[in-house]
Amino acid sequence: MGVHHEASVARLLADTGYGAESIRDALDRGGWELCSRDCGYAGAPTSITNNIRKHHKKEA
């Protein structure tokens, strides 16, 4: 999973065709949130933190 989907459940879902609807369900049900940096990434709070560290270094 790490190699093919950036170790991300959200990326796995998107890459296998379950993206938008499944992610929206996870956001609606709670437990997942959107990245505060408006990049469109969604995931559990720990995943959001990792996303910010990996992809928003210059903005931090």
C-alpha cells in the first residue's frame, strides 16, 4: 500500500474507484476531515497531519 497508494487509505479508495462517494461518506459520518490547507486531501486526523508535513512544508 505504501508504494502504490502513498500509504494512504484515501488514495487507495480513489485509485480503486471508490474515491468521491466513499470519502464523502467518511466525512459525513465523522472520523475523517478535510485538510485545512484547502488541497482537497481527506483522511483521519493523523493522516491530515502527515499530509501537511509531506506536502505543505513550505507553507508551515
